Amino acid sequence: MLVSGFPRVSLAHLPTRLEHLPRLTEHLGGPDIWIKRDDCTGLATGGNKARKLEFSMGEALERGADTIITVGAVQSNHVRQAAAAACKLGLKCEVLLEHRVANPSKQYMTSGNVLLDRIFGANLRFYDNDTDFDAEMQEIAREVEAEGGTPYIIPGGASSPVGDLGYVACAEELLRQFDEQDVAFDHMVIPSGSAGTHAGLIVGLRGNGSDLPILGIGVNVPRTEQEGKVFGLACDTAEFVGRPGCVIREDIVADCNYVGRGYGEPTDAMNEAVLMLARTEGLLFDPVYTGKALAGLIDYVREGRFEKGQTILFVHTGGVAGLFAYADKLKLDQGSCLG
């Protein structure tokens, strides 16, 4: 295993299930669609960050940290799971929350992930979106040190070579499941945001000899910027695990045409996708990441870019807690999505 020997703590319920979605497959009339249930990792309602935090928190403990410092958007899934992990490990948690969504409602500012952050006792600080968060986290680290504490900084999304180890390990878990369940995939589809999940998966696949293509559906920035961010992080991660050069630029594909007006801003396609999966498979997805990635997958099927006879894997990265913050934005009368 590429991740052997790195500090790690147990936070996630692993392995997560690999499941076929027969009703969605039939409804769309295209390829067979499967799902990797990383919404079921257990920690604080589950999600992809539990895997990444196993390694980030492992390093923090190895360094003797007693305080975690991290950053995310107001409705950050990462922050919610980092705050929970800190509680589980007996650490303090300092959080910087970025106002990334214009004109947020009271519901957005107080429910969903923010409510859970407060339940877990994280110290929340709110900042404008033009803040230099690296500098702010360093300043908070100095405050912690001045009070006799030992800080450990985790970047947004735990997207660093250390955090990415969680998805290098996930790729290895998937390869074992492919063999055990005797299924071969033509494409993997994932949300691509802070880049760590995308980077870790591609390193884990290529570093173990798999050429399975990954399509990242961007949720924030334009394609050139997103692909560059993923590739840079993948190269750093590949070197970190002792597989330098295993990822080439052509491995990194991010379609950023489903962002809409911006990060965290609802779209009609996202709304349709969330309702479609709920009403065909009984599965919940979030408006910010997985809902927009699903909208991309559905569009690819409808356009014939994913064809009947192919087998597609969607990685569900969680984020369901964020649904409650968007309750006033979802169009729940959009139909049954079954016709």
C-alpha cells in the first residue's frame, strides 16, 4: 500500500460500500451507474473529509498538537468533520469561516454545518472572502503558542499531500472492491473542489497501475485554474508517496460548466439532480458539491458522452448536512423525476 508507514488515526467507517443504482440507470436509459458511498464514513454525518482527516490528525498527534486550526466556507463540510474529529481526539478546534456566498440567508448562516460546528464546540471566526487565510491561520497559531498551546494547521478541505493520503488509500480500496465484486468501470465521476480528493484518487490509481479515467466536475473556479490546482497537488502527493511522475497532465480533467453563478449558488440542474436521486434511489446529495457533480453526470448521459454499455462510477463525497442550510432554496415541486 502506498500509504503504509504514515501516521494515521481511525475516524472513518471503512470500507464504504460500492453499490449499483438500477433505478437511476433505468431512468436515464444510458450506462450502468454505480456509486461509492463515501457519504457513509460515519464521522459527523459522514463524508470524504473523514478519510483525509485520518492522516492530517495522525500527523497532528505525532507532532504533539493540542489545537487544530482550519478554514472553510461558512457551510464547509470539512470544518464540520474537522471539529468532530478534534472532539474525538481531545483537541481544541479554531475555525476560520469564509463568507463565500453572496447575500446568505439566516438559515444558511445558522443551520446545517454551522449548527454542527457549534454543537462540536469549535471556536468560529467569520471573515470576508478576500482574506489572506494562510496569514490569518499563522496569526491564530501564534496566539495559541502565546497561550502555551501547540497548534497544527490543516488547509481548507484537508487538501495537502498529507490529507490526500486518504484518497490514495480510497483508490486502493476501490481497486480491491472492483476485483471482489467483479465489475469494471469505464469512467469515474467526482466533485472537484479543493482538489485533494481528485488528486489523491488519481495518484492512488496511477500509482497502482490503473488507467481508469476520472472526470472531475468543478464546483468553484474555471477549468484551467481547477485542472492546474489538481495537477499541482497530484504531483506533490505522488512525490510524497514515492511515486513521482506517475501522474501526467492529461490525467487531470475537470469540467467546470456546472458551477452556475458561483460556489454554493444553487442551479436548476443541481436541484433536478438532487430530487432525481432522492426519488429514484432514496439517496441524499448536497447542493454545493455532489448535487452539481451529479448534474454533470446526468448531462453527460443525456448528451451521449457516457453511453449505454458503459459502466460509470460516481463517488459520493457526502455533504448531506448542507441540505438543511438550503431548504429555502430548493424547488421541491419540480416533479417526481420518475417520468
